Amino acid sequence: MSHIRNTGAMRVSKRCGATTRSGTPCQAPALRGKVRCRMHGGARRSGAPRGNRNARKHGMFTQAAMAERRQVGLLLEQAQDLLEKMT
């Protein structure tokens, strides 16, 4: 097959080692110096951020917030008991 463009380097380049959803190997070429193609994590800044940002406390499950909710629950129980005694 003869092309106007020089596609020889593209055809002999190393292929991405990822598996597609259908279970077949990815046919895209791996990026220079990488094992994966641009679609499977070879691109710059792809993947998860550094550090475990998912584990950050956002306020609802901090110890102080949980203690406050416990106190409010106890107060509500006491108020309910007091209302039952009054009636």
C-alpha cells in the first residue's frame, strides 16, 4: 500500500497496552516514552491528582459536627420526654 504521507513510523510504533471495553487490545500508538496512548492515561496531567484529596473532611463528618448532632439528638429526646410528662 503506497501513501503520499510517510506512515511507516506510525505503523511500527509500540502499541498501547490497555484493554478496551470489548476486551481487545487498544490499537492506538503509545505516546513517546510512555506505555499507554493518549486516551488511556499517557497524556500529561491524566489520572488521579497527587495526594488523597478524596479523604478530605468537608465538614459533615468531622468529629465536631458529629458531636454537635449527638447533642442536638439528646436535647430533642429530653424535650420529647418533657412534653410527654406535661400531657
